[in-house]
Amino acid sequence: MRFPVHDPCEGLPGTAVPRIHIDEEALERAMARPKARPEKKALDLAPRFHAEQQERAARIGHHFERARGWGAVEDAERRHRAEKDGR
């Protein structure tokens, strides 16, 4: 799907029109969500959603690293194995 791109600076020296590739399948999946109608809204939400996912992953990674220092990760793995072996 191609969207017309209007650049208010078009034709001015030193400016360029940004070109982006839009994954049709991903856009269709995004459009299926109630908050993502119309297409422009889905396209506006995508970068925010991606940034939030990356920030969340970084926070979770930070917590796992802290938990390793406490031995919590190893303890959780040990408990998980014991629970599976007990079934």
C-alpha cells in the first residue's frame, strides 16, 4: 500500500521526502485493533508501541540482572526443576 507523502518543505533546498516501507500484513493486524482506526492512527501508534516495548524489555532485563546478584534466578530455576520433577 502506498500512502501519498506531503512534505511542507518539498522543493526547498536541502530537504528530502522521507520514504518508509509499510509491512502490509502488520498494518492489517494493527488495523484489526479497535484503537488503530483509521490507517493514519495505526501508523501513528506503531512507533510509540515499539518504543514502549523496547523500554519494557530494558526494564525487565535490568531487573533480571539485579536478581542474578541476589541468586533469585538460580533459586527460581531450582524450584522450577523440583516442581517439574515432582509431577
